[in-house]
Amino acid sequence: MDQTLVEFVKTLRTAEIKVSPAETLDAMACIDKVGYEDREFLKNSLALVLSKTPEEKEAFDTCFENFFNFDHFEDNDFLHQDDDDNANDGDGDGDGDGDASGNSEEGGSGGGQGASGATPEDFPELTLQPQSELGQLLMSGDRNRLTVALVEAGREVGVTDIVVFTQKGLYTRKIMDAMGGKALGEEITELQGHAGIQQKMLSGTLKKHRDRLRDRVRDYVEKQFFLHADESGKQLREELLKKVKLSNIEKRNFKDVQEVVVKMAKKLISIHSKRRKAFKRGQLDIRKTLRKNMQYDGMFFDIKWKAQKVDRPKVMAICDVSGSVSNYSRFLLMFLYSLAEVLPKVRSFAFSSDLGEVTDLFEHSTLEDAMAKTMRDFGNGSTDYGQMLADFKSHCMNDVNNKTTVIILGDARNNYGDPKNEVLREIYDKCQRVIWLNPEPKMSWSVGDSEMKKYAAACHQVEVCNSLVHLERVVGNLLRNVS
Amino acid sequence: MALNNDDRLASVDVIQQNFESRNYIANKQIATAVFLAYHLGKPVLIEGPPGVGKTELAKTTAEMLDLECVRLQCYEGLDESKAIYEWKYGKQLLYTQVLKETLNEVLQGAKGLSQSVEKLHEFGDIFFSNEFLEPRPLLKALRSDEGCVLLIDEVDKSDHEFESLLLEMLSDFQISIPEIGTIKANPDRKPLVFLTSNNTREISDALKRRCLHLYIPFPDGDLEKQIIHARVPEIADNLRNQLVNFVQELRELDLKKVPAISETIDWARTLILLHSETLDQDLVNQTLNVILKFQEDIESVEPELATLTNKALKDT
């Protein structure tokens, strides 16, 4: 029974429900108390112990239905279908035979009606037993053993490792082979080669059984796929998305990317939200002060305050939204806004030549909308970094202080215009950090109209940034550097 | 007493009946949670939108078991001195003064520094002993001999630190006070702990892991009718059905704050006060502020009031 639970927990984990070993133990204690008898009761109880958010509860529901329905359904279904088929078998065979013999007899003699009617009963008993193991198993009609054999074969070939749906056929065949399908196939061919009616009949029956078994195996594999692979396939896709160049991500994957970004952001939030610094004023913490000053003879020498402050970086993100770079800025902005809990003060700007603030836009509308509007308002026009820096200086320089981090995302391709790198230098002097993220590889930084070399001199940090992994690292560093 | 409680919590059905007799209509999940909480000795973390009866569940459980309900309301900045214990600083300071004056008597006959120090040590750590300890809710709950129901309300309002503070209490039912040692709950009378959260922020995994997690959503129509029947028995069946239908319709709309059960109950009481027998548009219009708490919401609902009211009337 414990084995069942452990496998269930494994299934839950693939469905992205985080279940710790301790929770598995809790679940066992819970099952001891509840038992397997009352299904709904069991489900409610396990849901309480194992799933810990509304989303997880939903996933848990489907998992539970799929998982605990399986054996039950399998047995029932098999039994049902088998009986059904047997009945059909009998009918079909009887009919066929009756017709055939009827025809022959009609052709032969007219008085054979009685004999014709009796033919189905006279139908020779199938006395020959198949030689192959699987054949014997099939003929014995022992469903439980067959199910066990199926599950064991599944385990043997590792059906739980199935990742994408195209593997279904492969695993079906593997399981068939593991169950002894080859021997059975050979036997069938051999039997067909024989002339005897017994052999012919046996081969027919075996064939039918084999086909049905194959359907069943395919069904089984499909269920395993839904239990194990659906989500791990997703994980695989997400891993890939993290590494792929952002500009190559297709539109249909945006939703997935958004999920990935939110996940990454959550990770960063949990790492960084606990960074705290003692405050220097506010309410007196008597308890701490007394404790601390016991050693100074009760004189209030080292005073402690109650309030604590989380020091959060103030971020200004300036994003180039001209065609080649807009994909990157989209994800940077997405990242920054997903971090709202630890980065409450993000201001974002977009430009291709003139700079405009898009903070409100991104806060109040969906990413798609915001991006579209930004592109509409700022997207057209040739890139002019000099103009952008000049605009930034005139509008926002006053808000820049030694706590501000300025992130600039762009390829620094200035169309041979005036780079105005002295303005960037001014910003550099005034703020805490200037980080330049360039989606182009380092190789091409000094090629053509790129001004990266000049700008790099006025940055604290220059990074190549063209995938989510890069972005995560940059933003993670950003949060770490603030202390 | 324990036997008694075992009886009251013997099975999910019994729990449901017991709750019902106390005018709290619990579905199977809720009853299962209470059942497991008692029998596994685990705290229950209850999440759900405001006003679905999270706090009420804890209170009703306490009532059902004839236990004291110790409540700790969480808020930002709540710390151990308010949740677990505090030293009585005033008393400590006073005693220090007294001691200063009597120091000579105490040290009488002591020769040399080492003897004096020895004598002083004999006082022990009286300043940090039980007499100077001011127990707060968590400590109170642990120390109660009869067992009790501990309600930690709106735990999502507290800080991360406080959550970590709760961990020891929730997993082992004990609290460590550096100066005194570890205080454990009576193993046979562990407090039954309920934590509620409105999900304003994620509760940490460590805390979630130690709890049973119960999510109470808005009830469906039938359940809500039962609840209203239990809470406001004097309301006519007809009006009750109309009212519940109307509220269920409202929940489908895109509102800033959808009405919760508590608001439905309030509304039912209001309508009884007004001696109304059936819903109509004017009546709804006049009493809308009982169920909707934002002017924006009221404004957005008003134009559709006629349709909604008619629908609610028609469905019954």
C-alpha cells in the first residue's frame, strides 16, 4: 500500500505539486487513519495534506482521478470488453461457420437444414493450446495476471520516462515486446502456415487477442503519458526557452516565456526579500536594548530600534525598442515588473530616438498591450542614443541619486550620430550603478556603427544579454549588489 | 473530557452534524480537515476569500469541544514579545532598585570579592523566571491544561520573521525561551491550531509543510441557502432563495470585492428588519450598500439591477 502512495506522490511531483518527504509521511499517517475504503474521504484527506495552494488543489484533483481510477478502470474495462468480445467472437465465428457450412450443404444436399442448424454446437472444441507464454496467458483469460504482466512490462521498459507524445508508439511496442509479443507473433505465423483447422482457429483467436492487447497497451501508455509526461515535457520546454535567444522565441511561446519569467522572478524574490537592515530611528525596542545593555551595567549605551528596513534598489530601465532589440526589452520589462515585490520602484523608459516614460503603461495593462502601445508610440524612427541620453538628462537627472541603478538595454548602434557619451558619464557619476545590457555578442561591439566601446567606459557593468538565463543573472546580481 | 472530544470528532459525519447543530454548515472538506487536525495533531492553515467563515470555523470548533479559544490577531510588525511572551520590565526594574538597597544585608558576612559574587549567584536568575514572565497568546495556549483552540488569525499580515517564529510551535508544540528553557504542551492536550490567511502574500513553504491546507471557496447556491437558513432562521424560504440567487449572480460579475457569505447574512438580516417579503428592484437598490462595499462596484452593478433581480426571481 505504501508503494502505491509513493508512486502517487511521484505523479504529483511531475504535475508540479511540491511534495516533501515529510508530507509523504504525513500522508501515510493520514491514510492509516482514513483507510482506502471511502474514496471521497481519502481524496479530501490527501488533498489537505499534499496540496497547498488552490492551483495545486486543482492539479491534485485531476491527478487523483487519473491515478486512483486506473486499476479499477483497467480491471473493469478489460473484463467488460473481454466478455463483450467473447460474445462477439462466439457470434461471429458461429455465423461465419454456419453460413459456410450452410452454403456448402445447400450446394450439396437439400435435406441438411437440421444439420446446418446444429453446426454451431458441433463446432469443434479448440483443444490446441498455444506454446508461447503470452499466448497461454491470453487464452487463459486471467485479467489480473494480464494486468500485472502489463504493468510489470511497463516498469521494465521505463514507461514513466516518456517525455513527448511521439514516443507513444515506441513505448507501446517496447511493452509488447517485453510481454513476449515476438514469440506470440512467431507462433501465429507458424500456426497460419499449418493446414489443420485447429491451428487455423487458434491462430485466428490469438491474433484477435493480440490486437486487443495492443489496444490496451496503447491505452496504458497514453495514460502514463498524461500522468508523467505532460508536465515533464513542459519542464523540458521551459528549460529550452530559458536558453534560447530571446529574439528567436516565437509568438506562440510568449505565454510559456511569461510563465518562466514569473517563476524566475519568484525565485529571486524569495532569495532577496529577506535582506534587511536595522533602522536608525523609530520606536525603541526595550527588550533588545535591555538585553544588549545588561553588559554595560544597565546604562543605555547601545540602543536598538524596532523598525527594520528592507533596502531596495531603485531601478530605472531604459529600453531600446527599435525592431532588432524590442524582443529583449520586452522581456527585461517583464522581468522587472514581475519583481514588483522586491523592486517597488521601477521606472521604465522606451526610446528609439526620443525618450518616453512607460512606467504607468506597463503597470496598468497587460504586457502584450503595453508592448504594442510602446511600439506604436516610440517604435518607429531611427535609433539615436545621443538624443536619448540628452532627453534623460533633461527629464530625469534630478531623480537620479546614489541609490539608483540605471539599466540600459540596447545594441548601441547609433547610425553614426553623436553618441554623447559624456552624458552617460554624468549619469555614471551620479548614480549607484550603470548596467548596459547588449544583446549582440561581444565580437560585434566594435564593428560598424556600434558605439559600445565608448559607452562601456562609462558603465559599471557591461553584459551580453540575449536569453532568459542572462536576464536572470543580471537581475539577480542587481539585487545582490544592493546592501 | 478527552473521551468526550473523541466522541465529538469520531467521524466526518459526526463532525458535520455537530457543526450544523451550532449553526455552522460545513462541507465534507471542512469536516475532514477538522477530523484530521484532531487525530493527526496537525495545525490547519485555512485560506480563502474574506468572509467565507475561516475565523468562524475555529470559533465554532472551540465551542463544539468546550474549549477556550485563544486568538492571536496578526499584523505587520507583530513580534515575539506580543505573540509569545514578554518580560515584565517594570517589575524587573523595581526589583533591581529594591535589591540595590538591600544589597548590603545580602552581602553581610561575605569576605572578599569572590564570596560576594558567590552570594549574589545564589539569587539565581530570579529576574528571568516564571514570576517575571508575561505570557502572550501562544504561550498561554501551550500552557493551558485543558487544551484549547488556538486561532492565529490572518497570518499573511505578519512578517516573514514571525512565520519562522511559529514553526517550532506548529511542528512540536513547544516554545523555547532562552532564559528558562523549553516549554512544551501537555502531550495529551495539545492545542488545536487554526491559522487563517487571506492570501495577500505567499505563506512560506516551511509553514505550509507543517500544516494541513484547507481552501474554503465561496459556497455554491444550495450550501449558501443552508447557511442562511442556519444563521438567519427567521427568514422566509422564498426570500432566502431569491437573495441567495441574487448574490450568486453578483459573484459572477467582475467586481472589486464580491460579496461573501457574511455579507449575504447581513443582507438577510437587513431585509428582515425592513419586513420585506420579496426582492424587487427598488429594495435591492436601497440595500445594495450592505453587500457591496465599494462605490465603484455599486455604480457598475446599478444599470444591470433590473436584469439581475428578475433573474433571481425567476430562478426560484
